[in-house]
Amino acid sequence: MPERVAFIGLGNMGYPMAKQLVDGGVEVAGYDVDPNRSGAFARHAGGKKVESVEQAVRQSDIVITMLPGSKLVEETIGSAKNALTRGALLIDMTSGIPMVTRRLADFLNPVGISIIDAPVSGGVARAQTGDLSIMTGGDPADCGRADPLLRLMGSTITHVGALGAGQAMKALNNLVSAGGFLIGVEALLIGKRFGLEPSKMVDVFNTSTGMNNSTQKKLRQFVLSRTFNAGFSLELMVKDLSIALEIARDGDATAPFSALCREMWSGASKSLGPGADHTAMAVFSEQLAGMALA
Ligand code: NAD
């Protein structure tokens, strides 16, 4: 593993992903705008402590970004442009906006920096075990260069197309995931009013054709338990759904259910406020239904 890595954004996902790299023998300079996170990464995960983005990227062949959104990636990398090494590769693992990533490429390519997008799916649990699903977009040679690092963080790496294609795929994956969650909760509410037991309903979904990732991994664990702490925020889910809808609009694709789905999640985010986990979406559905599941 010859390359030195700068990892920017050590949040719920970035921290365990960067730790997988360290555990795989990679030298990782980890930076987060929150000094507590950078400090914890150096103290507890074996990362190299750095004080700024510039310091992190200065001696790195590979820069990985795992930030809340594309605008932050653009600003952060833009501010550190002069410290980037010519020939370096930026791997943007953020669930981002394809058009913004392409604009960033137009800015970086002329100064000898390549970029691919490599967003992930699987949540915090799979980030901690290096078992993420990673979808890449960009030049195949650049994706090949990233591959050994990506394999330390994910068990499935799928190249889906040109730069930005990974991020489009990621947004559409979360559209499917968000729709599955929403309809799962709605079915539980309808069933409870009818007299069915929600916990038993989840059991039946999971042995029947109604099964999806939410019925398997979220409804019992985070909704019926009332813990609402899956580690993926409601705000970030709304961002992903907005990207999916933007892609539909840019392509003039008819997407009525996607629009309704985004509106529901966006309404929940406004109603529940900042900091809510995405699984708290169920509380908004409960409010609309005028009843609670538990
Ligand atoms: P998070 O909010 O937990 O982490 C983001 C981190 O970025 C924070 O620690 C924050 O301090 C840091 N940060 C913000 N601005 C910065 C800057 N300018 N420089 C350096 N650090 C900065 O979010 P997360 O859940 O880890 O999500 C990160 C990305 O991964 C998002 O794009 C999200 O959509 C995506 N994602 C999240 C999950 C999940 O389950 N949480 C799953 C798949 C993809």
C-alpha cells in the first residue's frame, strides 16, 4: 500500500472508514473541522495528527473526502488547492451532487489533480467492519488506482460510469431506501389501527415479499425500540433525496413518487428539527396518523 492518504471528514462514517485504512497498514493524516474528532482519530485510531486541511493534503498522494455535502467538498479542497501535490488523486466519498463534482474536476484537472467519486452505502455498522458497498464514477485508470484503498473500506466496489455516476447511483439508492422505510412505517400504522401487532408484522414482512432493508435492519432496531439512533441524520437523507430529484429534473424524467417521498422526508426534517436521526421519520408518520406505534 504505497500511497500516503489524507482523510478529510471524520464523522459517523469517515472515522470508522479512515480507521479501516490505518488497520490495513496505510499512513493516514486525518482532519476534521471539529478538533475533538481529529484528536480522537490520532489518539485512538492510530492516525497522524494534523491541524489543518493544508497540512493533511500537503504530503499526500491520495486525498479522501467524506463530508456532509458537495459544496463543503468544493470549498474545502478549493481552500487547500495550493497545498495539493501534483499527480494526487482526490477520492470524493461524500454522497454528493454530480454536477458540483464535475465542476470541481474542471478546477482540479488543469493543475494535475485527478478526481473520482466513490460514495458508499451500508451505514455506520458496515463502515466499522469495512463491509461497505462502494459505487465509483470516473476514469477507469483512476478508479483502479483507488481500488486497493477502497477494498479496505468496502466489500463490493462497483464502477458505474463517468465522473458523478457514483453519486447519481448513491442518491437513487437512497431514494429506494427512503421509500421502503416510509411505506414500511405506514403499513405498521395501518396494521396497528386494524389490530395487528407491529412487532409481529415486522416478523412476517421479513419472511415474506414485503421484506426490505428497513424491515430487516431498521423498523425493529430503531423505530419499535424508540432509540432512533441509526447514525444517519434526517437532514442528510433529505439532501440525498433532493439530489435524486434534481437528477430526475435535469433529465426531464417523470418522477411523481420520488417528489412525494422527498416532500415527506423534508417535512419531517422541518418538523423534527436539526440533529434528528433519519429513523425518527417514523415519528412524523405517527403524527400524521394521529397515533404512535409503541
Ligand atoms: P457526519 O455529520 O457524522 O460527519 C461529517 C463530518 O464532517 C463531521 O465530523 C464534521 O465535523 C466534518 N466536517 C464538516 N465540515 C468540514 C470541513 N470543512 N472540513 C473538515 N471536516 C468537516 O456525517 P456522516 O453521517 O459521517 O456522513 C458523511 C457523508 O457520508 C455524507 O455525505 C452522508 O450523506 C454520507 N453517508 C452517510 C451514511 C450514514 O449512515 N451516516 C451512510 C452512507 C453515506
